[in-house]
Amino acid sequence: MSPAAPRRPMPFITRVRVGNYRTIAHCDVALDRFSVLLGLHAAGRSNFLVALRFVRDALVNGPAKAVAARGGWEEVLRQVPDRATSCAIGLEIHLSATTHDAKPWVGRYEITLAPQTVPETGRDAGPGVRIEREFCEMRRADTEGQANTERFLIHDRTGKGRRQRRLQLTHMSESEPFDELLTALTEMFFYSPDLATLRKASPNTPTAGARGEDGGDLGPALAALGETTARGPRSPPSSTLPRQLSLFRKISVTTSTIWSPESGGNSRSCPSTTKQPSGTP
């Protein structure tokens, strides 16, 4: 009897729903372990990835700074054919079990943000931003097969809400499984090389530390990988090698790529899913 095939880990984000974010009127995309977005120019591929990055930045820096960093609401909300009044991003998530006898957490996290028009009332996320809705539900089966569910729901109550500058998930960092979810979302990495930055001369001296997202330290990263290759596979890798290998397995120059941290980043052994977000050009 042949041994059973090893169980493949589920991806971190299994589904993404985006509404009224930039050029995307609505899209609903299921993700596999390795997913590639293909589409015509201005189809919304980049904005799909930018929406994921927006969630990360809103959790790390707060929604107000995330909106401001993108140039304000005119650059965040869908503008045609009519300007949207809010944007919504929802993620379905799979968190792997931390021990062999535990069950994984699965669930969803959703946020709906809107411009704050009446700063004196309602629940808002700082100047110009209002959290209309934030919802999170995570489920897993316990050792006896019973469902264990943790959730929270925050609704805007104009005139009765409390001022809130940060998303509720950031206040749940000491509660399981919200702590794991927050860590996973805030550690998402988006490699988006900036052409102007890439054209700048950079030394090829290997440097330690995490790789930047704009490609500005590409030269030192390649130099470090070159040194590692020259030493041979049996030599002790440098302290930067795991991060660099993780980065370069995620690089996609001609297409926009979503990468699951549990997939191992190996596109040759992972099935691909091709989706095209819908939206107004």
C-alpha cells in the first residue's frame, strides 16, 4: 500500500471580496495556493492587490493614515459612473494550527470605511474617515468535534458612537485567535518595484535586514544571494537568506501575483488560479 500523499497546507487568504475600491466596482475572487491575476490594461489587477495592501496599512497605521497615504478619498473610492459613498473589503482566511493536535482557525474579516462628514458625531477613525462596519468571525472544531467560534461586530452609530482612531482588531491582539489573525494581516508583504527607484544606482555590497517593497535594495539582495550560491548549498546561509529567498520567489515582473506564505513560494509545484476582477475602466 503506497504511503498517503502529504497534506498540502491551505493558503492564508482563500477568498477576497472588494467593493467600490478605486476602479473596482465589485469583485469576488477565490484564491489557491498560488494565484495569478491576468487581465487587460486597466482591468483592476493592480487595484486588487492595492486593496489587500490597504487592509494591512489600515491595521498598522490606522485607516486615516492609510487613506491619506493614497492621496485622500478621491484616490480610494470608485469615482465612475458615480462616486461611491464607501468602500468594503472582505477576506476569508485560513490560519494553520500551531500544534499537530489542534484544528485550524477559519473565518472572515471585513471592513467598510467611508468619509467622515460630521466629525462631531458618530464613530470615526480619525480626521476624514469613518468605520461604518468591522466584522470578524473565526471558527474551529475542538478536540471533541464541537464548534468553537469567536467573533466581534462593530457598527457605526451616528450620534451615539465613540471616537475610534484604530480598527477594533488591533485592540484584540491578546485574544486568541485574533492575535494570530492580526499578525498574519500586518505581516503581509507586497513587492511592488518602483521604476524610478530601480533605475537609481545601488551598491552590490551584501547587506543584512528585510527587503524593501519598492525594489530600492535589489542590488544588495542579489549580491547576498550570489555570495550564498558561491559558497555552495552545504555552507551556512547568511542571516538574510531566508528573507531574500522568500522575496525572490514572490517576484512577478509582468503579472500581478498573490502569494500564500504557507505555499512555500514554489510556483512550479503549486496549481494556479486565474481570475480577473471586474470593475469600471
